[in-house]
Amino acid sequence: MRLSLVVPVAAAALVSGTLLHSCGTDAGAGDRGPATQGRAAPAVEQLRVEVVEVLPHDPKAFTQGLEMAGGKLYESTGVSGQSSVRAGPPGRSPAVRADLPAPLFGEGITVMGPTLWQLTWQNGIAVERDARTLAELRRVPYGDEGWGVCHQRQRDRLVTSNGSSRLVFRDPRTLAKTGEVTVSDRGRPVKLLNELECVGDTVYANVWAADRIVRIDADTGTVTADIDAPALLSAAEKRRADVLNGIAAVPGTGQFLLTGKWWPKMFRVAFVPK
């Protein structure tokens, strides 16, 4: 959910507090990935982003979560007093929108059929909403920092991140923790895991403050692909924008939608070999 070092002047006060969060929140800082001594490290595909289509995106949206479901694009945005969740066709004005009252700071979202979950950053709650109207249904205690969340339907579990190197599995009805796994790239933990996207048993994760996405085997935590996503915005656009954050699989295509915080554009992309 974090703010980067390059932000509009108006957000400077917010940045100072958030940078403390980004530097100090890694609950998995002492984690270590599986030992590789005595055996070869698993192969990691090296991929890059190939842009298929450029779509408009609200430059005032501090994107925290992005997901396609039922032909709609759902987006959660952050910043206390500016947080929201919206839904509508990709690249168009949202058809429905619900705002989160201050001091709630919106985070990742995931759709579960008729309902969706929206996390908050440090407010200690998650909000369940009607997926059609976005009306709030209930608030549930959430005993962790909220960053990213996605739903593995086949496993009937949520996968969540908190800015560390861990993915935490949760019951999709109660949000109770059911397990966790440390994410590692050739034996080294990958920290600052942020926005998540579940595709079958695979999880894609934005790495906060980096133009990098990792593809993860959720059973083992092993990174199976490292995806480079640089230079999507021009230099002028970058001066008014924040970090890459927001990844949504486009069902049935093998493609993804990518955007970022305060980005004026969204990109439909394919992940291809370097």
C-alpha cells in the first residue's frame, strides 16, 4: 500500500509516516527460504512485460487492489479520507463506487462471487461488501497489516500479504489464519510483497517500490518467474505518479491489467520471455 519516495508535493506529509511503515513492517525480516545447499536452485523464468493495449486510468486513484470478475474491473484505492472501491468496465468511469470514511485506509480487494473483501492498512478491520452494489455488509477484525489479498477458489482460501516475505492463508468467511509460507527466490526471501493476484494455484505479487512482479508457487513459496515491468510511463508521467501497484488477470486470455498509484494509464499486457 506504501508511498514511494517520488510523490506530488501535496502528499509529502503523508509520505513521511508511510516510509516508516515500509521500512519497518517486514515481519518476515528474519525469515529464510528453503536451504539450497547440496542441490541446484530451481529455475526461475525471466520475463518482461509486452504492452498489448493502453487504457485510461484515474490519476487521482491511489491504487491498492485490482481484480477482474464477472466482466467488471474492481479497484480499491487508499489514503485516509480518499479511500474507495469502484467497479465498472476497464478503461471507463466506474459504474459504482463506495467511499471509506476517514481514518480508514483502503487496501487490497478480492471478489468472492456475490461478495468481496476489502482490507484496510493499519485499522485492524476488513470490510465485506456486496459485489454488485459495493454496499458494506459487515466489518470483521483483521489482526495484521492489510496489503494484498486474492482468492484461490479451488482451495477455498484467501492469500494475503503484509509487506513481509510471507503469504498468509486465511479462511474466506472468517479471515482466520490457516497457514503461511515464506516466499523465496533461489533461497533468498522476497520482501515487500504487496498487491496479489491468484491464478489457479499460482500467485502473482507486486514487489513494493520496484518495477517487478514475481510469480509464486503458493504451496512452496518458490518464485517461478521474475517479471520486469520498467518504463511503462514516460518521464513526465512518472513525476506526477507513484509506484507500480495493481495487477489483474484478464480471464481466458493469459493477459493482465497493470497500473499504479496515481497513474494516468492502465496497461493490458502479456508476460513474455526476455
